[in-house]
Amino acid sequence: MARHPKRRQAGRRSPFAAAALIGIGLLLTGGIYAGASAAMAATSDNTAPTASMGNADNGKKLFQANCATCHGLNLQGTENGPSLVGVGELAVHFQVSTGRMPLQAQGPQAPQKPVQFTEAQIADIGAFVQSVAPGPSYPDNRIIDGQGDVARGAELFRINCAMCHNVAAAGGALTEGKYAPNIHTTSALNIYAAMVTGPQNMPVFNNMNLTPEDKRDIISSLLWLQQNESPGGYGLGDLGPVSEGLFIWIFGIGTLIAVTVWITAKSN
């Protein structure tokens, strides 16, 4: 009898269809996430003012309502907070735009937390502080444009900053519960502000320590790190050889031991 070829069942899918659909879904999800992250980063970097344009009168009202309890009505300081004479609007922007101020509770240092004021309100408070007792102000746009010498900036960062912030800008522990924060999401303006105003445990880098061009190069190198993924793959927090060695010991060697035990058990 002649054999009739089997007809493919209607509606039957290729065994690779599910894998292809999953791959397409992952690619689309990853692309959307990457695009959204880049858009958010660009927005956060461009919202900070780079020139003093706040309203000191509005800033005075905001300061009296939210800051004077600790820092005094005339910025003279109290038992609960230091004097703000001479800190300037740049220090105000750094502390308030990162959520460190107003302080939630006394501790070794002020942690970052959700911001309580708009950019306009922060500029107003800074303008009031600047009008009462002037200090460091916003830099020229060129300093924070991210177009400096990235390689030279990375070298300067390693020499001057990496002992606290880690060579990959991932932060690190200090003494007595203090710590150097990571700089992976810090804006160019706040990186400059930290160098110029020396918040909390950070030293002040004036133009004798680091020239404006040095600061520009350091900022450019840090922005490059923020915008480029680790070329070595998963960074494990960028904490250095200790975390990497621990990961290899626990997961790498642990997996080898588990496979060895499994093979031995099967052979027996």
C-alpha cells in the first residue's frame, strides 16, 4: 500500500517559537528601560541652575520656616546646627537638592533622602543665604559641561578622591559610622559643589589644590563613568577585589564542589 505523507497538524508551532518570543520581549523591555533611564538622567542633569537666579525674599520666608530652627534666623547657627555664614548658595544647593537638608535626625552624617523642595525653592533659599553672607556660587557652564579630558580627570580622581570614594566612585566606609557616598548618580553641579564647599567629612579643594580645569576634567571622568557600563561585566558593587574574591569563592568554587559531589553520588 502506498504511504501517505503525514500532514502537519494545523496550528502547530515551531519548538523555537516560544524562545524567539521571549527573546523579542526581553529585547523590547530592555530597550524601553534603557531609553527611559537615559531620559531621566538627562532631565535630572539639566534641571539644576548654573547661575544665581533665585528670589532672596521668597528664600528668606522658606529659610525661616524650614531652616532657622537649627541654623538661626541670621544664619548664626545654634546648638542644633552650624553657622551658615560664608557657605554660599552653592553649599545650599548641594545639601538641599540631595535631600540631606532639612536634617531628619542627628547622626554621624546627613544621609541622602527624597528632596523636599523644588529647584526654584532651592534657588530662592540659596539666594537668601548668599545675600546675607556671600560664599561660593554657581560655576561657569563650561566647568560642568562634561567635555574635559576624561583620562586626565580619572588620574586626578585616583590621586585626590579614590582613597575615600573608591576608584570606581562607588563610595566607601570611613570612621565612626561615617562614609563617603557613591557618585554614580550625582549631578555635575553637585560634584563641583562638593569639591568647592567640602560638605561633612570631605575636604575643600580650592583653586590652589585643584584648578578649575582640574575640576572640569574630574567631573568629565565621573560623568563618563555614569554613562558607560562596566566593560568587565557585572560590577558586584564596584567594591574591589574583596567582593569579587568572595563572589568567586562562594558561587564559583561552591558550584564546582556541588557538581563534584553530584557526579560522585551518581557514580556510586
